[in-house]
Amino acid sequence: MAGASGRGLVKPAPFAYQAPATVDEALRLLGADSAVLAGGQSLVPLLNLRLARPERVVDINGIGELDYISADDGPLRIGAMTRQVALERSELVHRRWPLLHKAVRFVGHAQIRSRGTVGGSVAHADPAAELPAALTALDARFHLRSSGGARTVGPSEFFLGPLYTAREPDELLVEIEVPEQPEGSRSGFAEHARTHGDFATAGAAAVVAPGRVGIALLGAGPVPARAAAAERALAGGAEPREAAALAARDIEDEHRRALLTELARRAIEEAMA
Amino acid sequence: MRMSVEINGRDYEGDVEPRTLLSDFIRHGAGLTGTKVGCEQGVCGACTVQLDGEPVRSCLMLAVQANGRALRTVEGLSGDGALHPLQRAFHEAHALQCGFCTAGFLMSMEAFLRQHPDAGEEELREALAGNLCRCTGYLGIIEAVEDAARELRGADRPA
């Protein structure tokens, strides 16, 4: 059809658009003036509202090599461009890393998860996001690449503040690695949002296995944080209720502290049921 | 940028700026104004269309990202003029008032019922959470989707 231009009807500020087909090509394009477009479920609203005005948008949707879920060598390996819906539907993830299956179902709505990516959720680093918290509880490792090299960091080094990570502008998050969980590992996830799929007010992720406890909170601070005192208490035989109170004890706001205590209790009890 | 996309089985070509949203291309480029644009930040669901069968927010995609892909909009629901069972159920259960949100509900729910034909009411309510309606209220919508689900399940059964 001719004339299908939609002339003049634009919302974002102008940007140069590049859609590389490989990681190497993408790395050559990334820099201080660029924004990485993965699923676009957080970046495009920011572009539409002109809260983000990058000079260059590097669209990595065409990079097929970043779309995979595998566990061939032990740990779960998730390519950064893997859609959230693929994580949700993965039988492998459901069976062996059920916390991720539970958490991803709370990410936005089906219409968001169909486009949103695992890597995008991690790189966006919203402190109230589900996947960063679940991955923090699971001791995930984030693989970054730049044209100069590659490095791998854990959640505590990667998440630095709200929407702020250790990723340099010329780096691309390429893979999320989740260690194998011990035999008998159980998990729980609980969150509160005003309506299902809305941004969460707060939440908790828990993994409990013989010899290992991982508890992470979302909406409790600037980054998804491990609740170390609660983990130690639970490992030492404390009741879920006691551990949950420890998880939230440092939160100043009374309502949020009460909410997180309850959500942590639910997540821990689900993991120990 | 030159782009070409299949919408409801028909090819559309256009020249767009990279910053053109898919929602704007659908309405103003392709002239398919059944798709509505509400919040333009991914919250309201009015602009929901299907990309290769999956529901997506068309305001959160650049038009160029749909290049070479297949889209389905509300105009593609009633193939030969007869209303889709979902559309008919929305009509009969008074599931719309002003209608602005309806196309988004229909495109979300058509995909949902295809993927979850036996969904219960709770699952259905969860699936509806991604679309906002400001006037009718949701009871009529829930009833309509349940009616349509029953009809679609019946249609799949061998006679």
C-alpha cells in the first residue's frame, strides 16, 4: 500500500536506529550516547514520555544468538534476549528452577511478557521487579561483554541502585547464568501489587534446600537485596515467622515493614511446605 | 526507513521514521483505526494487537520492529463479516459502553482463549488485568469472555 507513512505522528525524540544481527556488531555500536532496545517494555515508555532521549537506539531483537534457555553443562543459561514468555513456558525452568517460573508470572501481563526479555528486566534494574529479586535469591551470575572483553558479576556487584547497574555504556548483558540447585530444593514467591500485573509494592523470593537458604526482597530498598540475617536464622532452625521478621526488620516505613514481613513469611512457608 | 508488514493477511508498505510507534503506523499509516491508543506507556492495553499470534502492546513497539512480521488487529477478527464469537458475546453481555478499550480486550482475550481454552474464572480475571475499562465495569466483560469460551470450546468438539 502506498502512502502508509504516518507522517508527523511521532512521540519519541529523534534517534538514530541500528539493528545489528550479531553480538559483535552490537558491541561496536554501543557507547555513551546509545540505549539498548531489548523487549522495549520499559525503554519505549521512557522514549514516548521523552524521559529518555538517546542519540542512538541499538535494537538487539534481531540477534538470534541471544535467545536461548539451556542447561546442557549444569547451570541454567538464559540468553539475554529470551522473552519472559519463553521463561514462563519452559518445562526445564519449571522443573528445575521453579522460583523463576513462579516469579515471571508476576511480571506485568501476558501482553508485556510476550515482548519483555529476561535480560531487559535485569538490565533495567527496577528495585520492585520480580526477576532481579528471584535471580538474587538464586545467586545468579550476569555475563557482560564489550568489544574490549567480557566479565561476569553477581547480583550484589551488578545492582547498584534504582535503574542503575554496573553495566558500562559499551557493555551488553549477554547471558544470565543460574547455578544448579541442590537436590530437594524448594522455593516460594509472594508479592503485593494493587492489581495483578501492576508494579509490585513489595515482594519476597525464597529458596530453601538442605544446606542452602536464599531469601531476597523486592521493593525493600534501592536494589534487590538478600536478607542475610533471615537466611542465617532459617538455616539455624528458626520458624518462618521469626525469619520473616528478621528479613524486614531494617525497613523504616512501618507499613512496608509489615507488608514485607508478611510476604517474606508467605514465600518462606511456601518454600518449606 | 522502508518497511513492510502483513496485517490481517494483507501486505502494507510504508516509509517511517524509526521513532514511529507501531500503534501510530497501524492507525495512520495503514489506516486501520480499530486499534485505539490510550496511555502510550503500556499500561491501559487499548492498543493491544497480535504479533505472530501473541498479544503485544503496539504502543511499545517501533513500527520498524514489525518489518517482515504478521500482525492481527481487531479488523481481522471478523473475517467474512460475521462477528467473532468474542465480539458477539461482548455485544450480547453489554461488555462495552464507549468501546474505546474493546479492541484491546478482544485481541488480548482471543489469544488467551486460544492458549487457555479451559481457563477458570480466576485465571480469566488475571488475564483481563492487562486491559483497563473506565466505563462498563468488568462484570459484563468477564461474562462475555466466559460465554465466548464456552462457545469456542463447543465449536472445537467433533459433532
